[in-house]
Amino acid sequence: IGCYAPVFDGVDVLGASNNSGSGNSSGVLFVTYAFLVSGKGKRLDDIIAWLTHSNSSTKAKSTNGFEQAFDGCIILDEAHKAKNLCADPPTATGRLVLELQNRLPNARVMYCSATGVSDLNQM
């Protein structure tokens, strides 16, 4: 269709322990669920900093203007991997996916999965 969007590997862009992930590029950031849950929540901060072109080392409260202003698209492939948010206890992946959506309230979120479920609570 004549458009080009650069794709950035989250492990390369955000993987360095000294990299705050401050986004200075536009394009697609590809991260896995395993990467999202690594780092005990720091990875989520790095991902959000990259998406919002902010700096995770100066992270403000969840009312951060950068986070509120982000209206890009977040596509969650294999969305069944973030299941069991309503379980007791919820999975780490499910909690972080929910936090991602809560911190970026204007993001356009698309869930994709070819895996069937028998109950909506499993998604």
C-alpha cells in the first residue's frame, strides 16, 4: 500500500539495563509477553516511556500528561496469554496488560487470538 513503518525489537531497544527506553523514534515497538513481565514492572515503565516519548527515569504519577496524550495503537497478539486477570491470584501478564491500558487510557487496543475459549472469563 506504499507505506513504511520501522519495526523496533523491544529487546534491542529496551533490553540494556542502563537504557531508560525514552522514545525518540516513531514506528512499531515489538515486545513479547515474557519481556513485559520481566524486570518486575520496570519493563512496563520502559515500554510506556518509549511509546509516549517520555523518560521513565522521571516517571510521574499515572496522570502523566504524556500517558494521557498517547492515542496510538496497541495490538495484543496471542491475547489468551494475558488471561486469568479475574483469577485469584491474577496472572502477572494479565495484571500488566491491564495496567498498560489503565496508564494509556486513550490508546486504541486490539486483542487478537486464534485460540478458542469456552468462557469469556478465560480471556
